[in-house]
Amino acid sequence: MIDTIIFDFGDIFINLDKQATISGFRKLGLKEWSTELDRLNLLFETGDISHDDFIEGFQKELPNASKEEILEAWNAVLADFPLYRLEFLQMLSKKYRLFLLSNTDSIHIETFENKSGISFYSDFYQCFEKVYFSFEIGKRKPNADAFQYLINKHELSPKRTLFVDDKKENTDSAAALGFQVWNLQVGKEDVVDLFDKHLL
């Protein structure tokens, strides 16, 4: 019997347009996404480098781009957050313990909050017992310690907890720890299909 659900954020609630960010950086002169940019992203997502260090890392690869242009390209990934998903979540929150566990960075969260407005993001966050962003806790999926962190802090029983994420490596990692999982297929499924999947 599932009594707890842990959700990812990107492409589960807020739609992402990854191509928009790639296109944005191409326009600024980026030929290819390097291992150095991957490293920068991972460090920023776990809060191991500052906002300024992150931007400076991009400026090394894009010497002619301004800070504002880099931020605009970086944030282009954030698309819309349909209201019906928030309404679904509000309904779920009356019946289940809910948590958010997202690999994200301070720039994206600040941008989401600014774009959506305080009443919307407050309503969203209030659906959860606790919201966990990787840049705040210093842990990211699919590493087992990210899941273990929630288990320990909230005395969760993995077998009674459903984990919903669009990335298979994340749901595989959670399943290995005993969680029930739904690897949501973006574009084919929607989080509001939860009950149709017979997962609850």
C-alpha cells in the first residue's frame, strides 16, 4: 500500500525545452557541449560552485557572450507549468505524503519562481511535506545517497513509496533501493495519468 510519493520536477510538472538552451548557446558560438560544461553543470547542481563561478565557466567557452546572454540561453529550457498539474497535485496532497526531489540549480529555481509568481509557486511548494533541490542538499540523483537522505530524514519505507521521474537511471537507482517507481515517458504520458497506471 503506497502512502508516500516522491516526484521529480522537470518534465514531470514544469515542461522543459532542452533544445531551446542548446540553440541559445549555439547562437552564442558554442560548437559542442564539452565535458567541462558537463562538469560545471554537475558542480552547480550540487551547490559546489557559486552562481558567478558557473557563469565564468561558460564565459571561458563563450568569450564574446555577455553574462545576460548566457543566463538567457541557460534559462531557455524552462517552459510552461500547466495549471491542471498543480490542481492534480493539490488533490493528491490530501491523500498522500508528497516530496519533491529535483536535480536543479539556483538559477533555474529563481527563474521558475520569478516567472510563475509567488502565489503559484507557493501553492506548488505547499503540496509537499518537504521540497529538496540538489543544489541545497549537495546530493543528486541517481546517486543512492540522495534517496537515502529522504529515507533517513522522513523515516520513509521504500516499499510503500512511489518515485516518479522521467530519467531511467534515476528510477533504476530508486528501484534498487526498494522503491516502487514510474519512469514517466515524456510526450507520451503525463503525471496526471498516475491513477490510470494502476500505481496507486
